[in-house]
Amino acid sequence: MAKRIDVSSIAPVIGTLYPPPFDKRCRARERKRLGDAAALTQFGVNLLRLPPRTWSSQRHWHTRGDEFVYVVSGEVVLVTDEGPEVLRAGDAAGFPAGEKNGHCLQNRSKGDAMVLEIGARFPSDAVHFSDINMISPAFEIPAIYTRRDGTSYTDVRRRGPEG
């Protein structure tokens, strides 16, 4: 049985489930779920395409899951507590679980960027969003989003570039 994954045949997941107004910067992002195509269950692997002016996510950190990114092509700006840092093709960064230094990637360039994302999948992993009043209290598909006081956001649905 062949193990090769035909990446071109994987349909991209476009947009975000973030509730408004947190969705705006992430609507044009595209992820190809390579790990799902390989039937991986312990960690996820995504090929992320970020068009210009698009963010990978809101700035966030995970309680249980490590994350790793590798820039395949183009240029992104990694935003953390230390400020912005440019990552170009061939650069990588890692984010240990429980480190409360939120991160996100922003494409501030004029061309597309491609990033390989790798992250653990723990059912008890919560995601905290550093700059906004939002938490994802457990690894769920689709994601669940609440405010820090535990009240739910009600308008959670996938939004792409057209809204």
C-alpha cells in the first residue's frame, strides 16, 4: 500500500471558526490537513498558505500541546511578547506547551507564504488567546470558543474571505 500523500488532491480548509470580530484577519488563510490525510492521531500537520495581509491565528498559546512551524516559502512575521520577528523560507520556530507567550504568524509581505505547522493533539489541551477575551477550553473539532469568564460565543461558524 502506497504511503505517498498527493498534497495537490487535498482540499484546503479556508477561513476560520473564530467569532467576530476576531475572525477578520484569518478569513483568507488556507490549511491542507496533511496529518489527517496520513491518518495521524497524536499530532497534526498542516500546510498553511497565508495570502498577503492574512494571519495564521490570533496570538495564542497551548496548555498541553507543543507547536512547531517551518517556513516553506515566502516571508511571515512571528508576533510574540518579544515583538515582531521576520521568518523567511528555511526558518523555523517552536512553542513549548504551557509557555504563556502567545504567538501568531502574519503575512505582511506582498506575496503568499507557505508554512508547515506541526502540533500535538491532546483532548485536554486548552488554548488561551493572549490579546483578546477568548479561550478554547478543550481540543474539539469543531472548536469551541468562550470568553475568559466561561460564557460562550454564539456566532461560531466558518467564515472565508467573502464573509
